[in-house]
Amino acid sequence: MATLLVTGGAGFIGSNFVQHALGHTADRLVVVDKLTYAGSLLNLERPLNDPRVSFVRADIADRAGMTHVFADQRPDAVVNLAAETHVDRSIDSPQAFIETNIVGTFVLLETARRFLATRSPAERDAFRFLHVSTDEVYGTLGASGRFSEETPYAPNSPYAASKASADHLVRAYFHTYGLPVLITNCSNNYGPYQFPEKLIPLMMLNALDGRPLPIYGDGGHVRDWLHVDDHCAGILLVLQKGRVGEKYNIGGGNERTNLQIVDRICDALEALRPAASNPALRSANVAGYRALKTSVPDRPGHDRRYAIDATKIRRELEWAPRQTFEDGLAATARWYLDHRDWCDVVQAGRYDRERLGLGG
């Protein structure tokens, strides 16, 4: 039984990855998470009932803590999902992004390098360090083209810059020290357990509560959407079969403008909980969810378009998304409708769906 160390495993993608790995491997899973506002043990409620899963509350930027974790758990692989991820928060308070995304990744790399120095040649050869990153490191696209693994980095937000810095460190540790690394860069994820600051859950919850649906600028910014289950399948596939030292772009091939996303959310909610039967909309005298759409000033430095070219992972590892966007969005809407208690608990005292990212 191999031991897989999953950092950030109580967050959105991390908790979904833990669940996926439990169902598709025989590995022992050690979840490391700092439990910031976006990470919760509620996300791991089912996995923590499995004897193969253990949890360590720790900060990846804590060198002594990470040294202890590696010495105690003796991992055969690391999947680094620990990160501050919300662009708007990085505009308001970039320091946490530098500390976790850059310093934390550096500490993990150094700890892994020193740990491997004590292992046998066979163990070193089998070890993997997979760093999960984002398409935002590439900057912005015009009306055409897609990001490939060879696209130059041009980050435009503090979040994107911190992730780009981490990517460069991971690459450097392969070329300088021979650390067996892999990098994945994904497009926008959606699905269960996503903290409500992100576009899709924010709009779903606001709509259900009859609150405004704030749309930045003209609503024409384009993102490529990927269901978190498909992303997790891609991560595990890269971990198991990816070529050491390589990076793989993982994208859903579902480009939508923000305005299109909001309209689809409204339609999905109308099918599941018609506006006419929603007391919050009746009390606000609103006839339909789309009537809640509100234009707000754009985010500073807002990238216009992202799109992933996933040819490499499709060709080399035979990965392909299984979830259509329409089915995935409907399933996500049902999940948030059925888990309002989770939404209330994770937001309580932390976040009231207020506007962030004004740079003031």
C-alpha cells in the first residue's frame, strides 16, 4: 500500500481528489491542511470514516511541521493542492498568497528533496511530486487561440503571479536537483464543496436567496469550465502515468462568458426550484432568477479570456472529460440545494457573499 500525501486536501479540489483517490486506488491517504476559511473538515466527512485516510492540521509553509509530517508518514508521492486561490482576495490582501503559494511550495519542495536523500535509489525513482496549478499563469487571450504547455507565462493578478512563481520553483527543482516532479495547469473548476466566493456557487446561493447577481463589467469575460471530478481524474492519471519533469494542461473545452454562465445557472435553478415557488423571490416581487442580474464595476486587471489546449494529456494519457457542462451544472445546482446547511456553516462568521477585489 503506497502512501499519498495530499496537501490542501480539505479544500474544494483537494477534498474531491481525496474522494476520487479512495475510489480508484488502494493507497493510504494522508491529508494535510491548514484549515483556512476555504478548508473544512466537513468536506472530508465521508473520507475520514475510511481507515485509509488520516488528517494532519499543518501549514505547508512551516518547515519544522512539514519535516515532521514527511518523517512520520514517509510518503511515496505528494499532490500539492494547498493554495490561496481567490483572485479577488489576492487583490485586497496579496500577502497570504505569497506565503502559501510561493513560500509554502518552496518548503514542500525542500522537505521532499531532503526526505528523498535518505531513501533508497528505488524509492527515489518511484517518488512523485505533483504540483497542481492554474491556467491563470498564462495571462489573457484574445478572441482566438488556446493555452498550451509551451505558452509563455504572463500572470496579471497577485494570485496568478504567486502560482506562476510556484510553477517555476517546481520546474527548477527538477532541473537542478532531479526531484521527480509533475505540474498540471487546469481551467476553472466547478462542483460540490466549492466555497461560495467563487462565481458558480455565489450566483446559485444569491439567486436562491433573492439577492443580486453581480456581473463584472459587460459580462463578456470568457472562462473554460471543468467539472472537479474530471479534473481529479486527470490529476490522478498524471500522477500515475505522466512523464517526470513534464507539465499537462487539463481543460474542459467548455468556453462560456460570465453572462452565459449566470443565465445557465438561472435556468438550472428554475428547473429545480421555480422562482414562482421560491419565497425569497416572491417577497422581493421578482418574477424570475434572471431579473436578479446586476452589472457592477469590473475587477481590476480582469483577464478577458482563458482557454485550455488539452491535446497533450488527451494524446499521451488518454484523458478526456466525461461530464458535459449542462449535466455538471445541473448536478452542482442540485448539490447546493441539498446542502444549504453546509453552505451556512462554512460561511458563518467568515463571509457574507460581499464584494471583494476592489483593491482599496
